[in-house]
Amino acid sequence: MDYRIEHDTMGEVAVPADRLWGAQTQRSYENFPIGEEKMPDDLIRAFAVLKRACAAANARLGKLDEKRSTLIQTACQDILEGKLAGHFPLSVWQTGSGTQTNMNLNEVIANYGNSLAGEKLLHPNDHVNMSQSSNDTFPTALHISAVTAVHQRLLPALDAMTACLARLEEENRDVVKTGRTHLQDAVPITFGQEISGWRSMLDHARTMIVSSLDGLYELALGGTAVGTGLNAPAGFAEAAAEEAANLTDLPFRTADNKFHALTAKDALAFSHGALKALAANLMKIANDVRWLASGPRCGLGEIFIPENEPGSSIMPGKVNPTQCEALTMVAVQVMGNDTVMGLAASQGNFELNVYMPVLALNYLQSVRLLADGMDSFTRRCLEGLTPNREKMAENLHRSLMTVTALTPLVGYENGAKIAKKAHKEDISLKEAAVALGLFTPEAFDEAFHPEKMV
């Protein structure tokens, strides 16, 4: 491999000749050979957005000449378009401020911009990092990447799943089945009503997620090293936030208190809590689906779901609810990520939180897993879900809890006697009620209509 020599304030470093990064990136690459987790692509793109916004803001405020500003912005746009993929190699498990990732962006943008210009016009620190610090750029990139991922990935997948459930709800509005509480038979419900509960869970989760984004629209840019704004010109924070908002069409604004913006990660923890709530709801929905589809002969068997692949290497013909299993694994991963988010957010020592890379990793992973999981579950399971009407009707009329319809006529205790006798003797409710002398056959038929109990 060919190398070139780059330098920083600590001396010279050999860098692969075909890579655009510089000395600080190379030092980090060599010093943190930990794990396989690299800085998420979403975070790199968010950095490109903020670096472009900062270049535009610095030009507006007379700090940076138009030629250099344009070079920086062009390089950032090429990063956003994926033209510089492969030049951002750093591990998540690095300095907790993400300083080397900030410098990775600074060095790549400077070297790429200089190659475009055909001369050395850009310095990573003096120009690309102008009016900034790693301490305010990384939390800004965190917020931009989080909000963008929610809007571009999570909400579309959530809305598609909600729409599918709304269709199923309407199609099954008149299909009556037995309800269940405590995993035991309960009074009747329509399948449409049951599905409406799932759909409403997603509606409520969406509301929580969207409302949780408000704190993430606050950007730390302008706080620089410790929140005082040292070396940033007056008006930079507001101008940079405005530029970021224009670039993303999202309502970013400068944080009112930069000391809070640098050291606290409560907005991320709060927002991830809403993601955890969605994960909890998805766990419930996926579990309901696989319980209702259990069988095909020795389970509940009340619904049919698509058969996507063979389920066993030894049992011929076995098919499993694999989409449900995948979604529930996603849910528990997100719940685990939430523990990391809470612990990492609590570590804002003095003027800076130094757990920011792991916050980025977990938040963005949760969004991607939830979005991909919902999309797959919707396409490969929910869209093909159909009721087993015959089995639902059979279970409905075998359920002992439909005796509840008779309690207004004979009272709770007599109703219990009917249910217990029917269960003990394995006879119908009608046979038990008549045997107890509480109803004639004709009176029972007139009073007992499970389909009307919904």
C-alpha cells in the first residue's frame, strides 16, 4: 500500500495515499481497534449538513470568504450524495466527545476541497472547523441525525403499518370472536375491535415520538468548547441553526442554553423513551399475532398468516411465525438500547457529556431496527393476514364466558353455577342451564346471543 505523510500538532503520520483523511483520523484509526461498530452513516451525513451550515453562516457573518465557503459546501454535498463513502473509518469506541470523528470530517472536507480547487485553500481546523468545537458539533450532529432518521425512516414505516391495520380493522369489523384476558376466555369481541387496539397503539406511539422531537430540534452549535461561545462570532449560533433548518426542511433552532446543550443528553434519552414505548407496543402486537396464528391444529388457529419459508430442518411441512419472531427480537434490542441511553445520558460530568458516540450508535440503531422491522412485518405478515372465521365461531360458542350475557336474568352466582357445571361435565352452557332448572331450552335460545355481546 502506498502512503503519504500528513502532520498534526503531535508530528507526522503515514496515511494511506488513496484516503482523504489526515493525521488525526489516522491516529484514532490506529489507537482504537475496538469492536466492529463504526460511526453510523446517518451521523456522518448529519455532520456534512452541519459543516455546510457552518460554512454558510461563517460566510454570511464575514468570517469566511466565499471561495472557501463554496468549496466546503460542495464537499459536504458530495458527502451527502455518497461520493466520499469509505473515507470515514472510525470506531464508535473512541473518545467520548467524538473529537476524532469531527476531525475526520474536517480533514476529508479540507483535502477534498483542496483537490477540487487545485490548490491548498482549506485547513481542517482554521476553515472547516471555524467557529466550532467538537464539543458543540457532535451533539449537533447527534440531534440532526436522530431527527432526520425518525422523519425519513421511522414515521413512514409506522404510517404504513398503521394503514394496513386500519384496512384489516374495517374488513373484520363484523367478525365476532371470543376475547381473552389473563390468557383465559373472556366475553366476545369483534376481530375488528381487537385490531383497532393494535392500530391505536401505533397512533399513540406516533404522537409520543413526534412530541419527543421538540428537544432534538435544539442545536448546540455556537457553544464551542464549554458553552461560552468562545471564538464564535455574534449571531453565529442563530445563523448556523437557520442554515441547518433550510438544508433539511426541519425546524432546527439554536439552543437557549449552550451549557445545557453540551453537558445534558436528556432530550435524546426522552426521545428514545418514546422509541421504547413503540417497541413495547410492537412486542404486544407481534405476540398477539403469533398466538392467534398458533397451530395449525393444536393451537388457537384463529387467523392465517403468510407462510414465507420452511420452519424446520427435521419436521417436514412445519411453518413458523418468523416475522413475529424477528419483530419481537427488534423490540427487545430497542429496550436494551434504552438502558444504554439512560446510563450514557447521565454521564454529563461538568461541562461535557463524554458518552456521545454510544448515544449515537444506540439511538440510530433503534430507529433503523424499528423502521426495518415494521416494514418487513407489514409487507410479509400483516398484509396477508386473514381470519379463520370457522375457528373463531367455534371458539366463540364453546367459550364459557358468554354466560355473562345471562347474568342480568339469573344473577352472578347462578351464572357461575352454569359455567362451572358446563366445564366440569363438558357440556354446553345451554345444557347446563336447563339441567339446573334456570332456563327452558326456548328461554335460553331467546336470551343467549353471543354475537350481540360486542
